[in-house]
Amino acid sequence: MRLVWTLRRFLLTALPKVAVSRLTGMLTHLPVPRALRPRVYGWFARRYGAALDEMRGTLAEYPSLAEFFRRPLRPGARVVDAHARLVWPCDGRIVSAGPIQGDVVPQVKGIDYPISHLLVSGDLADRLRDGSQATIYLAPGDYHRVHAPCAGKLLRHWHVPGTLFPVNPPAVRSIPQLFPRNERMVYEVRTVDGRAVAVVMVAALNVGDIKVSRSAPGELEKGEELGAFGFGSTVVVLAEKGGPVFPSLPPETVVRLGGPAG
């Protein structure tokens, strides 16, 4: 198994990831003839398990694959828990979730990383020490918009440049400090009781086009849309100690946008 991880690490490191992703992005933005859209998107939905009954509108309304990847939900497809202080910010499967160990985010097979490397902000990283975190993988068929896990204030957001490793579980197990090495968008939030929360949208191979939906600063509603991915990626959410807590959950646990996380 170690040999497999080493070989995967070598191949993924050697791959021209940014160039491949930019080319893929250009292709997915090409217009799809309206008559072919139901067939093309329907194949994608069957291949990756996308729930078409949850999307807004019809398949013919999405002019390109890129737009279809970022399809919004129809009204009522998700309900944001009104009583939970902390809700899941997206659909996906847990990579890791639970306590932050000092300033280190525990990951699969002991491949951990410091908070400051992920956020590129020492002050925010210090506030999040010994808090809790959830790392959520969005597969290609998942709903690809990311929402606020709590109510409060959106203080700022910033872009961190980087490479574009794939973020599926096999890659996470093979590449040391994968998430801090990838391109990402960081949102800094304060809960209504003043606790710090960070939402990090991590780009991935073929997903270098994070869209910001909500600019800072300003008041933030729980469940409000923050941004959108294309195809598949990962969200890391970190919460300050003393505030709402992400529970310890095993890998592959399915979570849904708006469901109670605390």
C-alpha cells in the first residue's frame, strides 16, 4: 500500500495540474447546443449520481457544462435548521471531523497540517487553536455551492494562490499537506456571540474557478450562499473553542447542506 501511495504522489506531483485544469475549464465553458443539453447533462447525472430532481429549472436552461456543475437548488430542496447554531455548509462526505489538536488539523492516516498554513493568517489561526473542524469532500455529482455554517458577520475573504492537486480521498492520503498547497478562498466569520469561524473553499484538479457569491464585510445569515465550485472539491470549516462545535465523525459520513452539525 505504501508503494501505491508513493507512486500516486509521484504521478500527481509530475502532472501539469494547473495547465490541465485551465484547459478543462475552457472546454466546460463551451456552449452546448440546447437540443443536446438534456442528453449530455443526463449522462453526467447518471455517471456521477447527480440528483436532478433537486435542481432549479430544466436541463435545457444551462448553456454549458460549467453552468450545469454549479446548478442551484430548487426552492425547498434543503431546509436550514432553525435551531442549530452550526449547520453543514454543503453536501458531501466527511474526510475528517472533530477537535483541532492545538494548531494542527488532523487528517487521514496522520497527514496533518497547521491551521496557519491553510489560512495564511496567523491571527485567525491563533483564535482557532484547540477548536473543532470539519473537512468535507464534494464528489462531482454533489450540489456545488457553499453556504454559511452559522449566522454572524462576514468580516473578510481572501484568495490564496496554489496548485491544483485532486482532493479525492486517495489523493489526500498520498499528498502531504495537500489542502494548504492547493488554491483556495478563505472566508472569516464571527458568530453572533463573537466566536471565530473560517470557511475554506479548496480548489482541485479541474476546479480552479471558485466563484465568490457573497462579498465582505456585512451581516451573514445562516445558510446564506458564500461561493460555488465546478465539478468537485473540498470545504474545510474551522470553529473557535468555546463556540459551536463540530462533532467527531468517521470518514465517508454523508452530510447535507443545512443539517445540524453541532
